[in-house]
Amino acid sequence: MNKYTERLYNGLIKENPTLVLMLGMCPTLAVSTQAMNGIGMGLSTTAVLILSNVVISALRKVIPDEVRLPSYIVIVASLVTVTELLIEAYLPSLYKALGIYIPLIVVNCIILGRAEAYANKNTIGLSAMDGLGMGLGFTIALTLAGLVREVLGSGTAFGLQVLPESVEPIGIFVQPPGAFLVIALFIIIMNAIGIKTRQRQLVESNGCEGGCAGCMAAATCPSKGKNAEKGAAK
């Protein structure tokens, strides 16, 4: 697996931003009531992720460290504004459905996190692939969550009726609690097939929960330094 393929696999499976890293949960819980909403939000975020990673990687040697984060926000905000205007012009129904969550892409922790953790330190090509992998992973998670919630909560899939009208939909799945239930189900599946979250890896490898700051035995714990390094890498 070369570096470019590894970045794609990393975002899709190994470090899926929603199901493994638990990032971007606000739009995940809010807009995943329908599968089409999930696709729309996911692809919008993917476009911003790729472009922001490319721009930040290209300017990584120019932007001073003192204004690094403000510069990232300006770059991302500019790209989100363009994306919002394009969606409003060409996909008005999607724009109406996503509402305030389109401009909130600016502060999506996935975008700022990848800019700081990866694009700021790597080449344009690798940064673009990292953005593509993370964006597609986010899109897939939102779409699957939206599909499950839509089928169970409304009896439809992508707007088409799939359950008999005699079957009563389970209304809780189109409410916020339903989002938590579906995401939790996906995480259980990910863990069951061996794709483990950061916290579970710490529990199984070190016998702790990774919370060194609040641990009474942290001063004498041999894995404290390793945990800190892993946390910084994430």
C-alpha cells in the first residue's frame, strides 16, 4: 500500500472521523435524518476538506506559526462561503434542508484537525488524498446513519417508500436520540470487526482508559509517555 492509498484507507476505515475518531458529531447528529441530507453534507465537507488541505499545504512554509490557526479559519471560511453559494444556487432544496449547518462547516473539527495535524506538515498530493479519505469516510458515515434513521423513522429510503404503509415507523429514529442509537450501533459493529476506537485501544493495550491527567497512578505509569505521544499524534 503506497502513501496515497494509505491516506485514503486511513480516512475511510482505520481513522474514520465519525465512527473511530468521534469528530464532527454535531452535523452527524443533526442532519442525518435522511440519507440525501447525509450525502449533501458529506460531499460539501469533502470538497472543503480537499481544497483547504491543498491550500494550507501549499502555504505551510509561508504562514507564520503565530497566526497559523487564524489563517486556517480564514482559508476554510472562504471555501465554505463559495460552497454555500454554489449549493444555494444549484441545489436550493438541499440548501434549505441543511440550513445553518453549511456555514458551520467552518468550525468543523475534522477540517481544522486535518489542517493542523496533516496538511501543515505534508505535501500537496498527500494532503489532498488525506482530505479525500477523511471526507469520504465522513460522507459514508453520514449517509449510512441517515439511511438507517430514514428507513426506521419514516419508512423511506432516499425519499422513496420502502416499508409497507401498514408498518408503523419508529418515530424516535428521526429525533436526536435516534441519532445516538444508530451511531452507537455502528461503533459496536466497527469494534466487533476489529476497527477499534482510540480509547478502546488504550484499555486493551495498557489496562487503563487513557485519562492520564485524572489518574492517581499516572506518576508511576510506564505507558504515560507513550499515551501522550499517541494522543499528540492524533
